[in-house]
Amino acid sequence: MSISVIINTYNSAKTLRPCLESVKSFDEVILCDMHSTDETLAIAEEYKCTVIMHEPVGYVEPARNYAISHASHSWVLIVDSDEMISDSLRNYLYEYIRKENAADGLALATMNFFMGKFMHGYYPDYHFRLFKKDSIYWPPTIHAVPQIKGRTEKAPAKKEFSIDHRMQGTTVSNFVSKMNKYTDIELERRQMEQYGQLKMLFKCFYRFIRMYLLKGGFRDGKAGLCYAILNSFYKFITIAKIWEIKEK
């Protein structure tokens, strides 16, 4: 049984080399690039990846199905260019696909880092990443959840079986710079949602309480507090922009 790794990129040179180093032992690595202007393609060539091109659209989801369609093997693993796959996780995935009762889609936990610290308040942060190629459709909207035909499962929430997401998005500046862009894109699918003042306050407050208290973000000191507040503020900005559109 073989696995094709799919990596979508756009100007990903700062993080791509450690990512590719972590997946080089898989059977195939396909890099789907949106016409990068940095050293992304040179690094991909260095690692002998299969490179395909997709028009730049500002976010990754519209290119997911296109990239998956180029996979040579029946199992596909989605890895972002700022993530790493440990040897333990790779071994677990190959053992998993050899199981007679393997599900059609497998969700993997993600270890997120912020200000140099592992974020307990955002763990296990499950995302579906391993699929049977013919069982997956990815809606082309930002932060879309893939649609999987068949049975799904979650991998154990153990750090050795989790995706390591520490390379990018770990600073306050980076988080804030992405916030405006991503909330703009989210409006495409959320602008018809209804929010009153109380609902908005509840949504933002609950997001903070969930990350900081219920999931243990307080254990991460100042970084955990900042991360919970920024994620709550992300929700606030999204709803404020929805209100702005409706007022117009």
C-alpha cells in the first residue's frame, strides 16, 4: 500500500525545506504551486517533487481537488507547507492503511505553536488529512471541511501521532496580518448568517473561555492568553464585517 503526499504552496520557501525533509520517505510527493515568486520551486526541484501549477486565487481550498486528482496512489495525505510529519506519524499512517477495516478518511491531531510555545488550548485541533483518493471532495471555500464518502475515524490524540505545525503563524505579527485577509474571504460563506449583539458577545466570549479555560490554554502563560484573545478577536472581526455588509 502506497501514499501520495499533496502539498499546496505559494511563496513557501521559508518553511518548505523542513516540510519536504519530513515527507521525503513517502511514495510520492506532489507540490501544487500557485506561481510562487520566491525559491519555492527551486526547493521542490531539489527534493525531486512532482510539481503542478494552479492559478493563484489567494487561498488553498480551490486547488485541493486539482492537486488530489494528480496523485498516483490510492491513498492521499494532505500536508501544508508549514507542517512536518514525524517518523512516528509516518509509520502509524502506513500501518493504518494496511488494516482491513481502515476508514475512508482519517482525521489527524495538530500541534499548534504560538510565540514559541505549544498551545494546549488549541489541541488536538483535528483535521481530515488522510483519504482514499476516490472518496474525497474538497469544497472551494476558505476553511472548508472536506466531504468524504464512506466511514471516517480519528487518529489517537498523541503528540507522536500529531502533525507538527510550528514553522509559520507563530508570531503576533503574522497572526494579525492574516486575520484581515482571512476574515474577508470568510464573508463569502458567512455573510447570510444572523448575529445580534448578545449572540456576537457570546460567540467571542465562549471562544476565549473554551481555549483558555476549558482546554487549558492558561497553562501556556502569556502566549496562551494572547492566543485565546486573538482567536476571540478573529471571531469578533468576522461578525463585525457581516454587520457592516448588512448595514450597507
